[in-house]
Amino acid sequence: MDPNNKKDQKNNQNRNRNMRGVVTLIIWALVLTVVFNYINAYSNNLTKRASSHEIPYSQLIDLIQEDQVAELKIEKGVLYATPVDGYVYTEEAADKNKEPKSYTQSEKTPLILYTTALNDASLLPLLEEHNVKYTSPVQTQMSPILEFMIAYILPVIVMVALFMLVMRIMAKNGGGIGGIGSVGKSNAKVYMEKSTGVTFKDVAGQDEAKESLEEIIDFLHNPQKYTEIGAKLPKGALLVGPPGTGKTLLAKAVAGEANVPFFSISGSDFVEMFVGVGASRVRDLFKEAAKVAPCIIFIDEIDTIGKSRDGGRFGGNDEREQTLNQLLAELDGFDPSKGVIVLGATNRPEVLDKALLRPGRFDRQVYVGLPDIKGREEILQVHAKNKPLAEDVDLRQIARGTAGFTGADLENLLNEAALLAGRSSESFITMKDLQESIIKVIAGPEKHSRVIPEHERRLTAYHEAGHAVVMHALPDLDPVHQITIVPRGQAGGMTIYLPDEDRSYLSRSYLLDNIAGLLGGRAAEQLVLGDISTGASNDISRATQMARKMVGTYGMSDRMGNAAFDAGHDEVFIGKSMAQTRPYSEKTAAEMDGEIRRIMDDAYARCIAILEQYRPQLVEVAEYLLANETMTAEEFEKVFRTE
């Protein structure tokens, strides 16, 4: 494209943006002017009538004839009478049981009586006869059009003129509509290596992600090595992964390793109420970054401004779209050889606009996933550096029992363990503290102060015992770690199981066993107590969702075949969810519902059969819980050794 054409296009965009700003300002000026005039008129009316009392027209005539009126003012069809000094006006109370109120005319407490003016030709002669001062009702009326112009149009013209003056001044300084004051300035904070103090040594459990980012660091150190061979480094890299896996920490580590300035800003900081402000902040951010290049720009929660612009949204979001368009323009416009690298982070890559992910923008994705057992052990070692550990602490065993934990979860686990040790006045963090912290992170703190009726304790005991017994009978499931009827969080009791290994893939048999394990509590309630409760609602919800995934997403139903019906149709933002329809017929939906119900019924029947087989153990576990509230894994296994 011709550079002149590109410049003209940019100027046209700026003019359009400024014009939209002018229109917006005019609308706001009109609204504010109307509101101001209304408030002003209303307040003046209230002020005028604050010490006034309405009387009948006939009573006013009587007062004039009795020489009780000193002055009369005629204004817009209303007669305002000022009584003579000493005149006492008595106002009847609305409630007949209350005393009437009296008001006396004086300089300190002025009194005004008003009434609606009538077309009475005898009024003026009457006023002259009794020497009443009055203002003539004959006034030069202003044209309604002229009055409207002065009241409404003139203020708008003044405000627009002021706005254009500000725009002219800003244009000389290279600013736009978002440059007024600090509204359009970037909120990004620059971190130097001394400020961040973060390197790859501080990032554990993400070896693959660090390898993917090492060439960016090498490029920032030795850009000639790549430019001489004709290689182009990706302008942007997207860090993708669940919350708490260390995406922000990894971005800071890249800046720390490269020893370059680090610009950090959240995607939500770009989104403002006023159209154009977010786009201005994007321009300002890249402008500031170019001044100190080489450097790294990190945009956290980039999905806030980078959501797909596909049709189907109810209404629009001009501010977000303008911000996204400006980000795309900046990514296209800057030269990566200058050393400005953009890193973005999101836990929802599926909602991002495709234009953001095409080559030349964020064309590289680095997955920052949940750490494996080796990664969890490394993370625990990093966060345990400044914490005194007892000799019995085995971090590898803790890592083995924390499958599914993020780096943030593991950091929180060690902190909770330190708090427990401090609360007990211990000098070291023990293995017991760490085991309790695992449960606390998963389920929340115990609520010993909660008073529970005995029949609810009994129901909870058999419910949790049902979970544990069914899970024991299904050896593919994770082993039971602890059973408790002490309330934690929103749960009245819990059966806690900790996985022995990381699972990358879930088999159909494993999922079916999991569904059965979730329904074990409800089955025990019905089998032993002869009734069911709402305590199983969360279990049933999770089991149903798992069965639905098997049928609709994983293709694990013999009846429905190897087909995915719901894959890619679980969007979480309103834009696509409103636009999409179910990609299958009502008949198929009914068949899926029937298959889900069959899976749930089969799992429930398995639970009943298992609990009938192990009924003595079920009762023994439940009675132990009623007596001791908590049962450890060792105590639970003893019950089955005596079979």
C-alpha cells in the first residue's frame, strides 16, 4: 500500500473518531442543559413558594378591601400578595385533631399569599383605591424561539466551541480524543529487573513453557543473530492456561531474564465508559514502549478486549471493538526488530477473535498447564525455601497427593500449613500440618461451632459412609483419604479422596465408576434410612454433568455412537451463546436425555448392590463417624480387613 494512502487513511480514521467525539459531546451537552434548566426552574419555584401559602381569589379580594395587603406582584398568571406588618395568617390543619398553625408577617419572617389570577377588570381599580403597590402584568414577552435559543442552544454552542479549542490544542501535541487530561493515558507500570526480581529460577513446574519463551529472550539479547539470517520473531506470544498456573509470573520472568523494561496492564484497564478512551490507552502504551525498546508488553486477561466480534450479539460494544481494532493496528504497525515483544495471557483462548491469533499478531501460543507430580514437587520446594520444615515432611508425597493443584494452590497450601504451625506454637511445619492444609485448600476450614441436630448428623454419617464404601469397592477410583461429618464450607460432611497419579486421559470405565461413587451417598440414605435428602444435590449435579459429557462430548455411548454433539457449544460469553443453536434435532436431544438417564440409573443400581453387599461395613463406618466425627484412611481400611 502507498504510504501516502496509508497516511490519508489514518487521518480519515482520526477525523471520524473526533467527529464521533463531537457528536457525543453535543448529546451530553443537550442532556445536561435540559437537566440544569429544569433543576434551576424547579429550585426557583421552590424558593419562591417556600414561605408562601395558597389562598382563594375571593379571600385575596377581602384582604385588599380590609387594607391588609401592602404589595401585590403579578407574574405568569399568579398573584403574589405581601400582607402588612403584623398580619396573622391562620392555616387550618389537615388533621382536625391538631391545632391550626399561625404565621405573622414581619421583616424577619416574611409571608407571601398567592392565588391564581383571574380575568377581573375590577382588580386594578381596587388596588389603586386601597393604595396597594403592584407590578403591572403587562410585560414585553420574549419570543419562544429566542427564549429556547438562549436557554438551550447557546450553552451547547459554547461547550462545542470549547471542545474544538481543546481538540485543536491536543492535535498540535499529537493527541486524540482520549488525550484529555489523564483519561486516555495508559495505566501500565514499568518494572525493571530490580523491581521484579523474577527469573526462570523462580518459575517451577513449567519447563516446556520456559523452553518456548527462551528464544524470545535470546532475540532480545542478540537480535542481529536472527535478523541477519532473515528470521522474524513472532510479534506476540499468548500464554494460555487455567487460572493460577503462573502465566503472569512467567511473563515477569521473561523480562527479568532479558533484563528489559516490563509493561504490565490488565485487559480490563482498557475498557472504559467513553468510546475511544480504550483505543487511546492502547496507542499510549505502545508509544511509551517504543521509547524504551527493547522491552516487553504484558496484557493480562486479554480476552476482556479480545473477544470474538462474530455476529449474534445483542446490541454492540463500540468501545471494546474500537480498543481491539486499535490493538490489531498496533500489532501490525510496529517493527519487531526494534525489540518490542507483546505477551498476552488468558484462560479462555476459545473466545478470542480469530484476527488476534492470525500470523503476524499473536501467532504463537504457549500452554501453561497444570503441573505434573515432578512440577508440583519443584513448586513446593520453591515456596518452602523460607519455611522451616520438620524432618518428617516429604514434599514428594505431598506432590503425589495434590494432583490437579495449580501453582497458586500449592503456594496457598504451604502458607496454610505455616499458619497452622504458628497457631499451635510449633517451631516447624509438620507433615500433619501439610495434610490438614491439603484438605483445607480443597474443602475450606472446619466449622466446629455449628450446632447440628442428631438426625442430621446420622443422615450425614450414612451419606458419607455410602460414598466411601462404594469408592472402596471400585478399585479404579482414587483411594479414600479421610471421611468427616464436621462441616466444611457449604458441605455438612465430606469424603475426601486424593489421587495417587496424574491422569491425562479418562476411560469410560473410570467415568462410570466416578458417577457411581458420587451417587453412593444418596443410595446409602435410601437403603439404610428409607428416605432421601437434599444433601445429595451437588453429587447428582456433578454425576449428571459427567454423564452428559460422556454422551454429548466424549462419544462414549453405545446408543449414540462415536459422535460429539455438544463439543464447541459451551461458550461462556453472551455473544456466541445467543447466536448459536443446538446442532442436533429434538429427537436426538430426547435420545441423549434417555441415554443420560440410563447411565445414571445403572450407576445407582450398582451403588445399591455394593452397599447391600457391604452393609455391615457401611454401618460400622457410619457409627464410627457418629462417635468420632472423623475417620482416617488407616481406620477406614481396618474395617475391610475384618471382613
